Amino acid sequence: MKKLIAMLLALAMCLALVACGSGDTSGSDDSTGDASASSAAASTEEASNAEAESNAETESDAEETEGDGESATLTTVTDGVLTMSTNAAFPPYEMTTDDGGFEGIDVEIATAIAEKLGLELQIDDMDFDSALLAVQQGKSDIVMAGVSVTDDRLLVMDFSDSYATGVQVVIVPEGSEVTVDTLGDYVIGTQRATTGNIYCTDDYGEDHVVAYDNGITAVQALMNGQVDCVVIDSAPAQEFVAANAGLTILDTEYVSEEYAIGMAKGNTALLEAVNEALAELTEDGTIQSIVDKYISAE
């Protein structure tokens, strides 16, 4: 009997141990499940944060790339190129070199502006009036050829801030009786479509004015006696007189005006970019050094 009781007690103890073990295992499984869930949530949060950081970096990089160069926001005739129309027979502002290239005040200023804008400069040489039309017709981005700002031109194109002062003077043969006050009594040679041509035609009528394709041809006509004088900008006038014996420039100026860069009407982004570049080049002395290189101080 005692043996039977002892056996029953032992069996009861075993059952109790099994129950306790089963409860511990269940508790362990729940703990593992909670840890796994927490780990998964943490991983998801980390992944989300990493993605957000990545997106922010991508947006920042895109913004930096956009700000790296003005060319990213500018519209030009040819992508990556600043096309300049000019009449390269207007020394010292633009002229051709022996190897077929271009040089002069306008050429160097345009080159500096293109560099500021992150663009390559391309120069297209043509007649002066064609150079003005090129920007109006979308064939070039800018026109630089000693271009003066006039009310008529403002109707068909926009202009940058002024970068130089132009003075219209009168070239005559030495010993000539022509004066600024008596221009209307003589035949005046000018370059077609220039302000010199416009002013003379307005002041004295078309019968007293002959327009030539460029200043060189006008001066040749003067040398040949086909006209009595030539009205043209001071800087090229000095070049022409220096190259042709027997010519001189009258002491009295005909008119003074400002040179600027012409652009297609409404291209605000390009206009603002060019003006900003001009301001920087003026402030750091680049423009003055270019002018001084070609025009000696008197």
C-alpha cells in the first residue's frame, strides 16, 4: 500500500514538471515572436529613413547640377553654343585675322561672356544689317558690331546694359572745307544700317547720303572722290585714317551714343544672364582691360 502511494506521488510530481516545462516553452516562444516583430519594425523604419535620405541627396545633387552652369536654364539657337552675328569690318571692335579668325573688343568681350555662361562662342560674319536681322529672326543669340541703342531698334530687339561709348565723327581729306555744320552741303558716305547712316539721312536727306556695305568701302569711296566725307564711329575712323595717308578726322564730334548687345525680343533669361556677366566683367576690370588693349588712352 505504501509502495502504491509512493508511486502515485512520483507520477504527480512528473506531471507537474511537464506542465511547468510546457508553460516555460510557451513563454519563450512568445518572447522570441515579440523580438522578431520589434526587429522587423526597426528594419522597416531604418529602410524608410535610408530611402528618405537617399531621395534628399538626389534632389540636392539635382539642384547643384542645375546651378552649375547658366547654360542649363538658357535657350540658345544651338545647345551649348552662344552664336554671335557681327560685321567683322569694324576695327577695333571686330575684324578678321590673317588665319581667318576674328579679333577685337567685341570679340573678346563676347568670348568672356560665353565663358561666364558656360557656353562655346560661335561668330557668324555678315553685313551689318544682316547681323541685326539675324537675332530678330532667331538665327543668332546676340549681335555685337558696335551696335548703338535706338528707339527703332528697341521696337524689334532687346539690348543689354551698355558696355562702351561710341562717338560718330567725320573723316575728310586733308585741306577739305567740310565742317560738321556744313555737312548738308556735301555728299556723305556711311555704312549701311548704322546709326551714322540713320542720323545723316534724317538730318540731311537721302540725296546727300550714300550707304556702303562696310566702313572700308565707304573710306575707299572717299579716297576715290566719290563722296566728300565719311561719318563713322571714332574708333574705326582712327584705324582708317592711320591706314590711309591724306585723310583726317574733324575735331568736332557729330554725335555720341552707347554700345550694347542686341538680342531677340523676349528672351529674358539670356538678357539677364548677359547683363549679370557684363556686370561681373566690368567690376573685375576685364572689359576696361580689353578696351585699353585696342584703344590707347588719349
